[in-house]
Amino acid sequence: MAKVYKIIFRKSAEKQLLKLPNPVGLKIIELIKSLSENPIPVSAQKMSGFENIYRLRSGAYRLVYSIDKEVLVIEIIKIGHRQNIYK
């Protein structure tokens, strides 16, 4: 049976998601849902300097998340426009 990861949000990431324009927010939600079954899709990039932190892009927006393979949890850390996400 395939492993299914639980997805949790940091409070700040939840607020960032709610502020996104509707079509963008829906795309990001679909992206997040897909992570529960495939936590490291081909398009995911490992963040340099960090152990288990990855980023995904959806158009001009970025999703930054961490994976805990021990307890099967994905934590959504940040969601935002590519101009502001790394600040």
C-alpha cells in the first residue's frame, strides 16, 4: 500500500494561501493535495542549505514545504509570489 502523508500548514502559510487570487489559490490547493501521495514530484526542487525543504512552482507562485519521512508529515511553510517568497 502506498504511503499517504498528512499535510499541515503553518499559520502564516494558511494566511498567505487565503490572500491569493482565486484561480491561483485553487491551483496551489491541487498541488498541495497531490503532495500527500507523491511528496517529491519531478518538478520539486530541494532548497540548498536545508535538509528536507523543497519548493514547487505554479506559474509565478512558489510553495515551500518540508517533509518528515519518519512520521509521514508534510508541513507547508510558505506560499507566495516568486518576487517575495525568498525574503
